[in-house]
Amino acid sequence: MLFDIAFLFYLLAFLHIMLYLFLGYKNLFKATNIFVVVGLIFNIIFTIKLFYIKNNSPFDTIGEIFTFMTLSMNIIYIILYLIYKRPLLYLLISPVIIFCSIIAILKLKIVGIPTANNEFWLYIHLPFIIFGTSLFFLSAMTGLIYFLQERQIKKKHFGLIFNRFPPLETINNLNNITLLSGFAFYTIGVISGFLWALSIQYISITTHPKIIFSLISWFVFGIIILLKFIRGLSPKSGALWSIIGFISLIITYFTVITFLKG
């Protein structure tokens, strides 16, 4: 019930930010932020209640993971909004928030019995992996907006994206900060995942699909970080690689879940 209420406020936030995109009234994005904060409060209360009911991990099932994904994306938006004061950042992630919320509602099954996942490292591994993935998604979206806005500038066709979204320099800064912070979170998630696997005797750290593919994803983003911040890629190339990196991450998740059932 609590997450249903959170979803309602997320939906209201999505509708208001869409209206702001087309109408441009400041009261609309102010209402968006209010709805985001209220929805996030209910989301957090739900997670705490879930932890209390199960007496351990609040992200064991697909439904629980997706509720935490919505929570992480909204927290990231609030932090970035406080830094950049750009409400249309929410437009980049709100469709995915709505999608994740719907999946969570469909998959949630709260049972008042403890589950097996009470390992210490799990409490570090999953949250950091989820936050890292959320930040990688936002870096990919800022990369996409960079391409679209640059195209409008070259063609001198100044549409909604040019008029409503931040300038290219700000978008590039957003791409940089989300990519770097996403990599930092994901790295901690991968390391804690290794330590978690080492603590479970029946999991092989050299052959388990989740470990292998998480390392592949980490390596891909490591190469992107190396190229962008050490080799000095142009903002346009960096935006492209951010998109490619996130696509590789989605392929990784899809492969593990669908084919390898890891």
C-alpha cells in the first residue's frame, strides 16, 4: 500500500514535468519537486517497513529490487537538482521510474518471514550496484540529450530541447559527474559482491555468471572512464560512449537473468 501511494506521487510528478516541458510554467516544476519528495518519503518508509517485516534484506526479489531502483533514481534527481537547479532532469528518468514502479507493484509479494539473504556484504553490494546502475542510466540520457541539442544547434532549429534543457556545457558536466559517480558506486558494489561470494562456499568466484558479467560491465565502464578523463575524449565522443556503456550493461543484465539464470 505504501509503495502504491509512492507510485501515485511519482505519476503526478511525471505528468507535471511533461506539462512543464510544453507550457513552461514555473509552478508546474515546483509541483513536480513536491510530488517527487512526497513519493520518495513513502518509498523510504516502505523500504524500512519491508526490512522490519522480513528482519533482513529489503531487496531479495525482483519487486523489491525495482522499488529500491525507483528510490535510488529519485534520490539522485533531488541531489542533482539541488546542484544544478534543472527540473527537466526529472524528465530524463521519470519514464523509467514509472516503468520500474509498475514492475515492482506487479512483482511485490511481502511475506512476514525471514529470507536467506542476511549476509553483511549483501547490504553493501545490492544498494551500490543499483545506485551505480541508476547513475549510468542518467549518464546515458544526458549523452542522448547532448546529441539532440548539438544537432539542433548545428541545424539552427531551436526547439523544446534547446529552450528547456540546460546548455551543452552543463549537460557535459552532468554526463561527467554521473559517469564518474556511477563508476565509483558500481566499483564498490562489485568488490562487495566478490566478498559476499567468498563468504558463500557454494559459489565459485571464477565461474559464476553474475560475477563474470559484472566484471565485464565494470571493465567496459573502466575503459570509458580511461578514454574520457585520461585520454581526453571530446564531449560528443564521451556522450556516445556513455550510451554504449549503458547498453552493454543492459545486455549484461538481460543475459544473466534470461539466458544464464545466474
